[in-house]
Amino acid sequence: MHLIRSFVFAIVLTLITVPYAIFATLIFWLPPMTRHRLITSWVPIMMWVIKHVLGIRYRVIGAENMPAGPAVVVAKHQSAWETIALQQIFPPLCYVLKRELLRVPFFGWGLASIPGIAIDRKAGKDALAQVVEQGRARLKEGLWVVVFPEGTRTAPGAVRRYKPGGAILAKRAGVPVVPVAHNAGEFWRRNAFIKHPGEIIVSIGPVIEVKGVKADEINTRAEAWVEAEMRRLFPHHYAAQP
């Protein structure tokens, strides 16, 4: 049954995404925020499909922690699910993403048409400068910025080093950090064709203010909250760890 659902989802995803990608290339002349609003209308459609075809639902806790103005979201990254769902959970946002994603047929074309932060990860320190420069511009436009500090998708229960790019951006832009934990990888694993039904829990943590705090400390606080919340909500993934 899961295989059939996943196969139907793949077909529907293609049928919806291809026309949106073509549409995205045709509205290049519109203002950036208008393009963003039109192209991201794809999100609620796909979330409906994810819920009703794959049987994957989600529940948000801690929504009251969301600040009124733009912020930097530091989130766990386990699957493709959160790259779609966070756009529905938070106000208008963009992602820090690797530039090569923009070359992916159709999907990448849509990404390239909306305001975002595309970086060359091989650029070393220059990549961080790209995040800060482009990120400050996006925040001034009213967009939130989502950063996956571990840099790549990690399996449930796994932890990678948290890179400080999101914290540095928040510090230099003078906006707060919002930490986010979730368990999307339980149902939508990395590079797995078959998805499994269930309820994803998305936990939004208390705002981390940046005034008077060094970027390294901001990053440490974000990591500490996210990893502690992961162990609190999903202890079964960490049973084998000390």
C-alpha cells in the first residue's frame, strides 16, 4: 500500500510541478515578492497531496514563540518534507540552499525564480559572506530565512556539527533566531522513494535574541535547544546513545 501511495504521489508531484516551473520562467518580469507569492501557491497544493495521498499529517507546537517580524529559522533537516512544509508554517520565507539545486530541471527553475540565498558551498569563507550579504537583503524585504545548520539531511537520531552561518547572519542583521525541531525523517527518509503515513511533530522553540550575544553563543544555544527537544519528543531515536 505504501508503495502504491508513493508511486501515485510521484506522478502527481510531476504533473503539478512541471506546469508551475514553466509558469515560473514566464513571470520573470514581475517584482520578486509577487513572483514569490505566485510560485509558492504550489505549497498548499502539495501539502494537501502529501496529507491525502501519502497520509502524512503534521502538528505544530510552540507556535506562540514566533516573533512578529522577520527572523532566522535554524531547523533540523531530515527530508524534503520540511523544505515544503516550513513555507506553510512560517510567514513568507526563503532558504539558504546550494547553487547546484537551481540547475535541477523544473524544480530548480522554480527555485531560481523566487527570492532565495543560493551559495557555492565550495567557496569556503566566501560562502559565508554570500549567506550574510544575500540573507540581509532577504530579511530587509520582509522574508524569513531558513538555515539548516547541519548542512545536509541527517537520519533520525543522527547529529552533525552545527555550522554558525545562520547565527552569524542573525547577529549581523539584528534579527532573532527561531530554533525548530521535527521528526519528518521518520516518515519521509532521505532519498527514499517509499514514504510512510503518520504524524510529524514540528516544535518551534523560544526566540533566541542576538543583542549582546556573540554569534558562536547564539549557535550553541540553538543547537542545545534543538537537540534537547529532539531527545525529549523522540527519545526512541536516541535510546542507543549515552
